[in-house]
Amino acid sequence: MQNNGELMRKIGYIISFIFTIVLCSCSTGKKSLTREDEIALDMQQRKFNYFFLEGVRQKQLNNHDAAFDLYRKALSADTANAQVRYELANYYLRLGRPVVALDYLERAYNKDKKNFWYAMTLAGLYQNLNRDEDAVNIYRSMADIYPGKPEINYALSDAYSKTGEYRSAIDALNLLEENIGMMQEISIEKFKNYYALEEPDSAFMEIRNLISNYPTLIEYKILLGDLYLNMGMLEEANAAYEEAMKDEPDNAYLLLSRSDYFNRIGDIAASNALLTSALTNEKLDVQTKEKLLTNYLQTLIQKKESLEHGDSLFTIVIEQHPQEPSLKDLYSELLIFTDRPELAREQISYAVDLNPNEKKYWLRLIGLDINDKKYDNVIKETNRAMEYLPSLPELYLYQGVAYSLQNKSDEALKVYKEGIDKIEKNNVKMISVFWGQIGDIYHKKGNIPEAYFAYDEALKYDDKNISVLNNYSYFLSLDKSDLSKAERMAAQAVKVEPDNATFLDTYAWIFFQQGNYSLAKFYIESALEKEIEENAEMLDHYGDILFKLGEEEKALEQWEKAYDVAKDEKDSNVDLKLIKKKIANKKYYEK
């Protein structure tokens, strides 16, 4: 059965068409048009009517691709038609293109400012785009045109609240209340606005009115206590909670509020006991439990206390809801924070098995494997995940990284090229990341032209990809080619992350290759200052720069440090033989 709004829209379409046909038939009497003009206009109108009505039919059949295409053809036949612009706007909203939808809606609304649906949809979109002042203007206009429609005043009050015009929001709600009588939703909204205005007496009045009118609903008694608690009126809060306990002492939300109360007065044991009672309460839905556990977990992480109680809470709730993967995922966060990766992996593996179509579970599991350098596991898990989420580009990215870290360059390259085809065209940053990884692989294989082509492609999609800017500029400096381009790219990377030691080292080395040894020294010293652990490559660079500045003894010290550090580095980028030669002869040699 169609709702009234949809029915009214369709009646509106029919009336509009009849009106258009009448106008068209009347226009034949105009002497200013030639017979050929009349025929052309008639054909154009017939064309529009066919495309639009067929679009409406396809939409009713849920053939939305066909309807969208037909509406666009209708618009080409009549570019000024507001109805078809409205329909297209709704499709662009569904496609996640609000800016395009906005243009269509604004044109439709400006064509017919009394149309309820055009106005309300446009105002709603303005709110979604944080243009609340524009939304307010439309709602005010509609309230004048349709004073009997309560939803307009409700929407107007919401828009006023978002712009901080709380008094105007209350006025709109009062008008709504006059028209339709007292409603819980209206009183709650008035309470929120009075509270925002810091008018506690009026806020309390709204809550007491709700308690008086709905005496069997414990929620408002709890809300009264919560309001007292937020105001710091602890005795009054406790009294309100005790009053609520007479009705339903085991109410989960009451237990939570009282837990907060005892926490405020410093009785942590009582607070934790009540929280446990609330979370194990069978009347509390699992979604609320998850939210509470999320908030509690954040508190634990911030305070770094009562972590043992967190373990016991999760254990109890998970035992109550063993088939809820989100709870296991949440517990894995606590386990990761407390440095128990194996237990975290166990919990997130359960979540994956329970819901293998949820990408965040897979990504957390794979992330744990990457952190533990279990690259075989990464490859195995990403292959499993691809069976359920074959179009998720992150899976190809992580698998490519795992292959690359195992020095399996050909396999990594193959995965990256497969993955890049899975990325939506508008996800330019992700495309850039893939091209950057492809560039790194080609450079590792010694295929410099392909590497530089890939880096250029990466920057074409995202010219602020700092990883590519750094790597590309560094490799150019090593090749001593296009140093001005290398300097520009390195400068961009340093500008974005001025404390990144790797980026500062790259910038220093480019200046070294340009012969600007003073600037090179400034940036290499900045890099060494920012680097947490001693880095052989940076120390080696520092020695080379000092030598060129005539500080041979200091250069020798840095080369010796670089050699000592490099001996202990598993994957050192420096040439130990070359450093040894520099130390032995106390002389700089080019790489």
C-alpha cells in the first residue's frame, strides 16, 4: 500500500502533465508560431512525456538504472522541468553525489518554491551539508505556506538547534505543541534546548511534565536523576534514582545511571558492581551493551586502570551472547591495548568466522599478523577474505605488502595490478597508494623507467601522496637526475610532516647532490635529532656532508658510527664495504 506522500506526488505529476498538455493545446492558437514550430514543440513535448512517464514506470518496478537513464533523457527534452530535476536529484543522492543532487534540487525548488517535496528535500540536504542557515530559511518559508503541517515546525526546530538558535527552536516546538498537543518527542526536544540555554528550571519543568503525564514510564524518572547528576546536584540525583527504583529496581538503564552516580561520589566498587549488573541484565539489548562496553573501554584506556574488571566484564557479556561477533571484535581492542596480541587474534578470528562478510574484522586480523611479521598468515588470511570480499582493495594491498616483505617481487606486482582494478574510480587516494607500491617494486627490481612511470601515475591521482613524494625524490637524487624536481617533491613531503626524520634525510641528500652542503647539514642534523634510534644510512650521509664541508675528523666519527650500527641492522641499506673504505682512507667516495 502506498503512503500518502507518494500518492500525492503521483497526483502532482498527473496534474502537471494535464496542465502541460492543456498549455500545449492552447499554444496552437498563437499566431507568432509557425506550423513547423508548433510541430517541433509538440514532438519535443511528446518525447519528454514518453521518457518521463516511462521513467516513473521503471522506478515503480524498481528498475532504477533504467529509470535514471530515462529521466536524464527526459531532462534533455525539457531542461527547465522541475519534476524531472527532482527525480534525478534523488538518484544522485542515492549514488552518493550530494553536490550534483544539490544543483538539481535548487533548480527544481527555484522553479516552484511552493512545492512541499522540493523544499523539504532541499532543506534536508542543506542540513546534511552543514548549511543549516539555508535550511532554516526554507523551513520558515514552508511554515508560512503550510501552517498546518506539523513536520515543518519539527524540522524547523531541529535546524534552529543546529545553528544554536535554541530560543527560536523552542518557539517552533511550542507552536507545534499548540497545533497537535503535548507529545513526548516535543517535550524531549524542548528539554534539550532549555538545557543548551542553561535554563535548568525550564528543563526540569519539561521532565516533570513528562513524569506527570507518563507516570508508568521509568525512563523519565531516570532522566530527571541524570539531569540532577549532570548539574552536580548529587543528593537530588540519588533521590530521583531511589524513586525510580520503587518502580523497577533491576532496570538496566537505572543501574547504569546509579553506577555513574557512585562513580561520581568515589565509590568505585559499588559503581563497578552496578555496571556489571547492568551489562549482564537480560533485558538490556546487545547493541546497548556494546555501546556501554565501548564507552567503558575508552575510559579504561584513558585512565589505564581497572583493566582486570574490563576482562571480567567482557567474559561475562560474551558468555551471554556467544554469537555476537562485534563483542569479540571489541574485546580484541582491549587485548591489543594490554599487549596480548595472541589472545586478541583468537577473539578476532572468532568474529571473522561468525561474520566473514564484515571487512573490519578481516582488516584487524590481518593487521595483527602484519604487526607480528607473520607474512605467511597475511597471505593465507587475505586469500580467505577475498572469497567473501573479492572487491575489497585493502586485501590486495596487504597481500602485496606481505609478498614484498618476503622479497617476492613478482608475486607482489601481480597482486597490486589485480587490486588496482578493484578500486572505485573516485577513490583516487587508494589508486595513488597502489601505483606508489608498484613503483617501489619496479625500483627494487631495477626497472627504473617503469618505477618512475608508476610514481608519476601515483602523483597524477594524488599529488600529496607523501610516501611517493619522498621515495621518488630520493631515488632521483641517487640517480642524480632532475634534482630540481626531486627538491620540489621532497619539500612538499617535509612541509606535510616536518618532524619525519626519513623525509628530512631525503631533503638533506638532495641538497648534497646539488652541492648545497650547508643546507644539507642543516636538514641531516634535523633528521638525526628527530630519529628515535640511530640510523646507519643517516649517519653515513652525515659523514659525507661533513667531509664536503671540510670537517674530515667529524666525518670520520660519523662513518665509524654508521659502520657500527649497520653491522647490527638486519636489513641495512648502506654498503658496509664502501663505509669501511671511507674509514680506512679517511676519504669520501661516491656510491
